[in-house]
Amino acid sequence: MSTIEQQFQEILQNREPKNLYDPMLYIMMQPGKRLRPQLVHIASEMFDGDPDQTRHVAAAFEMLHNFTLIHDDIMDKAEVRRGKPTVYKKWDSNIAILSGDALAVIAMRQLLNLKCDPKITLDILDIFSQTAVEVCEGQQFDLDFETLENVPIDQYLNMIRLKTSVMFAGCLKAGARFAEADEESLQALYDLGIHLGIAFQLADDLLDVYADEEVFGKAVGGDIKDNKKTYVYLKALEMADESQKKQLRALFSITPEDEKAKFEQVKAIFDAVNVKEATEKAIAQYTDMCVADINRIHTEESKKASVIALVQKLQNRSK
């Protein structure tokens, strides 16, 4: 989507102070999946929305997403993202926090460029702001889980619904709202985003253990190294016997020098309880929900082709 990069340059390039705007441009110009703007455009196109106007909604949600990444990297102490130093590592934490804050506001201001009924703009602003707050709620739950020994799977799923899914849902609903979709379709698209986001995150959790590193593009085992309570870990605990549970909990309480040995021990337990198969089953269930959601959208079947293709692509992804 070359046009969205051009848009980011127009918004952020050659602005002062440089230490505020350069970090924003740095992260916005990095290559990524651009899933969120894709979702906005796909939803708008289903109802014949003007792509030239839809781009403002797409840019707003992509900028909001990257605002969360800037702050997440500080909280997670992550040094690399997309193969490059994170914003706070390239500059510092103070600059990263301030740039992230400003990026979120600039993102919202993109919606003021929409040339449409003011009621539509207000509705999209409402979707956008609700999404922003809920993503922060999800991040806080994620932080809270770090200090809890036991995290029920339903609470984990609610966390990823907030941290990941509501952004997908907001993109789809906002794109369709701009194109004046009917209420039932708006709800179907929002539900689709929720189910797609959960399937996407469960696949992420699984890939961190079982991906082909050459295809994945990074080393596997990062979640295990950081003792993250992902779906794969929580499901394995649920399926394990008492001895395996004790081993898993012990392994997820340490940060040994030999990370590879820890990974192999954890993976051996995961394999023993067939957690890969159980997680794949859960992903398939959420994908089936996506199909049901798509069937509830009131538009011609031919206009659903793009969203169906995206769901299939994300279901079968290897990175």
C-alpha cells in the first residue's frame, strides 16, 4: 500500500521539533503487514465507499496501532521491532513516550479530514476513541497477568480481545460506517474483527513455538524465554497432569542462561499434551465464527471476496 506511506510522509515529514516527529516517521515508514488499513479499505469497498476519503480512516487506525507499539516496546523493554531498533532504543524513553502521545492525537485528527455527514465523522470518532481506550485496558490486563501465577483461559481471551481484536473490529466497523453500511452489517463486521483478532493472536502464540524460523523471520521461543502466559502455555497447563504442571510452572518462573535448553524442555511438555493440535482446533473454531459473521453482512457476495481471502490468508499464515 504505497499510498499510505506517502500519506504518512505528508503528515509527518519536515516538522519541528525533529525529536518529536522523526521517531513517528521512523516507525510509520517501517515495512509491516498493514492489516489495519487493509481492513478499513476492505470494509469500505464492500459498500462502495470513496477510497480517497477512506484513506484518512485507514491512516488514523494505522497510526493508532503504531502509537501502541511505541509504548508497548518501552513496557516490554523490547530492543528490536521489525528488524530495527525500537523507538526508545534509537532515541530514549522520554522521547518515545512523547512521540507516541502526539502520534495518537495526530491519528485522531486525520478523521477531521473526512468530507461526509458530520454524524458519520462523529460515529467514526466514537469507534476510534473506544478502540483506543480498550487497547489500553487490554495492555493493562496483560501487565497484570505477569504477576499472577494462574490466569484462566477466558481471562486471557478477554485480554487479547481488548489488546488485539478490538483494533481489527474498529477498523472494519469504521470503514463500513464511512460507507454508510446498515446497522446489522456494522455489527457483523465488528464481530468479524473480534473473532479474526483472536484467531490471529492464537496463531501468533502457536507460531512462537512451532514456526519454521526461516519463514517466520525471527527466532522462535521468545514468549517462553520471557515467561509469557500465552494461550499455548495456559492450554498446556489445563491439559497437563500434576507432574507436567509442576514442571511447566517451574520453567516459567526462571530465566536461565541456557535459553535453548529451557525451550526444548517446555516444548517437550507441549508436545506430550498435544497442545499444538488443541490450539489449532481453537483457531479453526474462531475462523468458523468469522465465516458466519461474513454471511451476516448485507452486500453482494462478490464484494465479500477480499475479506474472505484475508481471513483465509491469516488462518494459514506461517509468519
